[in-house]
Amino acid sequence: MDKIEITASRRKFTCTSKDKIMYNGAVYILITQKYFEGWDEVCPNISKTEFNRLKKLGVLSEPHVQKAFSGMNVQIYNFKLGE
């Protein structure tokens, strides 16, 4: 399996091993893909249910902690597809 389709922000996105999910303590965000909402380009939010489904399938790596520009720590998850 080298691609997986997920639902985020009421849209379907196809994710590969190059995509990443960020968790900032409140929201899971697919930070490598964007869509237009009005005039703005935004990253889709992933529901907790969808995130748990991905973890159960085993397609997400263990998180690595990264310091954000605001000084708070965020968790970054990589997709383990095509391995």
C-alpha cells in the first residue's frame, strides 16, 4: 500500500509517505496538503476518529516532538506507506 485516502475537513485527500500530520495539543492537522476556503488556502483538520483509525491501521509512525515558533511543542507524525 503506497497511498491511503483519508477524510479531513469534509473532503477526501490521498496521502503518501511524504505527508505529515501535526498535533498541537488540540487539533490534528494534515500540514502537507492544502485546499481553498473562500479566498484563503488552509490545511485540513483531521478528526480524532479518523486519526485513531489511521493509528489502528498502523500507517503512522511514532511521533517526534518539534518546537514550534511560538515556543510550544508539537508532535509530528509521518505516514509509513510503501514500506
